[in-house]
Amino acid sequence: MRRLAPVPLVFALLLGACSSGAASEQGSFLAAKVSGPLPPLSGTTLGGGSLVPAAYRGHVVVVNFWNPECPPCRKEAPELKTAWQRLSPLGVRFIGVMVAGMHWPDDQSGARAYVREFGLRYPVVVDKGAAIALAARVPGIPETIVADASGQMRYRVLGALKPGELTALITGLSMSS
């Protein structure tokens, strides 16, 4: 995992906030419980459109921070597709954030190829200068944040997602307000 910025306080908070974890179908995992509002996510998407907060307001939201040159990001991409297929019919919104900055290249053609390769069908915002990642206090990628339907962050997974992890985290969250 590559660090975005020196934020040791975030690491301390993540380590201190870790729960004992929950069992997934493939073993166990640890996810940090977090709180606070999800920063507004908006911007130009890889497809040339735009994302605005109204597109996900009132829904459980999964936000995945990645870059096409990140090997652990590539490793978790099939799990994101599987989770999206399972959870989007329930009203869960997925948003990808391609981090471009803080040592990660702005390779939008590579990102579009990555999205095609893994069959990702949710919006991906281009995060030039890593502004969204910094606002969300993302210390490195891949990272996934789960927010409830009221817009409050509930979980942060630092590193590649494991099979079944998102489904386990989202179970019990209010799916819509």
C-alpha cells in the first residue's frame, strides 16, 4: 500500500478504533469503525459525465479509492464487482475514486482500461491532486469507506477487500432514509 500523505494520527485512530472484526465467508477480517460525515463526493467521471451528491444522498454508499497502477487495487477489483452486483439491487451506491496525485499518476486512459477489464459499472470520479482522498483522510490506497444512508461514515477498510467483506459490513446498516 502506498501512502498518500504523512498522517500518523489517522493511523493511530484506525488502529485504536479497530473492532475485533467479523467473520466473512472466506475467513476473518478487521475493519476500522469510524464516524463523521462523508465528505461530499463530486467531480468529473472517467466516462465524461459528472457526479453530484444528490446521486447517492439517502443511500448506503461504498467509496473505493484506487489507481490503475496499484497492485492491491487490481487484486480487490473482482471483489468490488461481485459486491456491486450483490448490493446495488438493494439500493447501495458504489463510487470509485481514481486518485491522481500524491505520487499516483493521472492515467485516465489506463483507468478506463482498468474499469473495462474488471467490468466495473459504477461511477468513477477522477481525483486530481488527491483532493477527495485528502478530504476523506485517506492515508493510502486501496481504501474503502462505507457510509450509512444518513451520510455518516461507519467503516474504513485500509488495504484490499476480502471476499464477502463489504456484504458483512453493510448488513445491518440502514439501506435508505
